[in-house]
Amino acid sequence: MTTRQKITFLSGGTALTGNLFLPGCGTPAPGVVVAGTWTSVKELMADRYAERLADRGYAALSFDFSGFGESGGEPRDVEDPARKIRDIHHAVTFLAGHPSVDGGRLGTLGICAAAMYMAANAAHDERVGSLALVAPWLHDAAICEAAYGGADAVAEKIEAARKARARFVRTGEVDYVPVVSPTDEHAAMPYDIDFYLNPDRGAVPAWPNRFAVMAWEDWLTYDSIALAPRITQPTRLVHSEDAAIPDGARRFHAELAGPKDILWAQGSQFDFYDQEPQVTLAADAVAAHFAKTL
């Protein structure tokens, strides 16, 4: 029977908090680090997938990134790719050293934006033997321009980020906007998205629905497509043509250096976070991939 342990580990001197889901097999199990969407806390979708993987025989770790949720770190709620990639590296270290984990059989699973960060870690972390990405958000400059209203709109966000960062350096104060809002045009996602606004889905107390304006520059200038040629681990993508930026998934997949496959399913981006049959389909596909490659 699957059990859950609340755990802590250090990342660059910052104490991070996570949940370690363990299968009831009684012997060291292959381990998987799991992370979810931008700005997310573990309760939004990482816990769900980690528990599903534990039910399928894996020791799965979900955790809050530095500055998010129950983890330490300042400033809070800043989408910082470099900091998140560092955290993933230390999460792998924790998992590799846990007595319930077979440290020689380690994989990582990224959902949505965490696909970029898991890919970046895999590109330079030989301990990661296999990579899986569900509903992956994988972007470069061209995709960001298409997703955010063109080159001028992207430039405006980057300029706003620079001003916000200068203010933070000067005063220590962080400028925030909502992550999701149907009424605030400055929101990171100015739309009515049920997953993030529905208390029965993603609008949980642990998630404050705030986006640090100074994060726009690092987010919009991050090139995840360029990572693909450096990834030699077996990689499986699970995506949908109706989910976010399928072209990014196709381009990333095409450039991967190692064994690879992509499963095209049905459903919206948000269906893969908490809806059926998408979650079970994705969990089964990921578990099968790890069974063959770890």
C-alpha cells in the first residue's frame, strides 16, 4: 500500500519541503522526481502524479520549489528557471540517497512548465536515467512571441520585468500580479481558467495566485528547445493537439539525441492536471516508460 512521508532537503542552503510517496514493495524502488506547472505548489498536480507513480511501484518525490509553498527561500513566488533547475538537481540528490530508493534507477517527470526544468537538469545530470514530460510547455523565443502577442508585447513584458527587478534590488519589495484573472489585464494569464480559479481544483489555499513581474524576463528568454540535442536519456512525451503549444513538443521531440517517443492523446492542457481519463492515461504511459528504461 502506498505511503506518504513529509520530507525536507537542502538546495543551495534553502530548506525545501516535499512529499515522498513510497510503494508497499518493501525493497528499494526506482525513484522519480515530479514537478508541475509554473508558479505551482506540490498540491496542484505534482502530488497527484507522484502518488499515481507510487501506486505503480515507484518511489516518487513531489516538492515545493524555493520560494514557493511550504519551502523556504526569498523572494517568494518568483518563477526563476535557474533556481528551479538547481532545486531539481538537489531533489535528485535527496532521492538517490534515500534508503527506500534504488539510487541507480532514477527518473524525472515534468508536467507543463516543469518539462523545461526537468529537461535542463537531465541535459547535465547523468544520474537521471530516464525522462518523461506530460502536457509539456516547451518554448523558445519564436514560441513566446506567438503565445504572448508578438515581439512588441514580449518586449513590453521584459521591460516591465527589468523595472520590477530594479525596484526589488532598491527596496526589497516584489511587484506581483495575479497568475490567472479574467478581469485583470496585467495577469500572467488574463483568462477565465477553471482549473486555477476553482477551489475544487487548483485554487487551493497553498497557492496564492500571484506572479512576480520581475520573472517575465527569465521566463520569456528561456530556450528549452535548444536543450533537446543535449538530452541522451530515453524520453517520452505525452501531449495533445488541444493542449498548450503542441508545436513546441514536436520541435523538442525532433531534436532529442536519445531514444524517444511521443504519445498524442486527447484533452485540454488543464485536463492533464486533474481530470480523467487524461491523468490515468498519462500516469500509465509514464510508468510504462520508466519500467522499460530504468
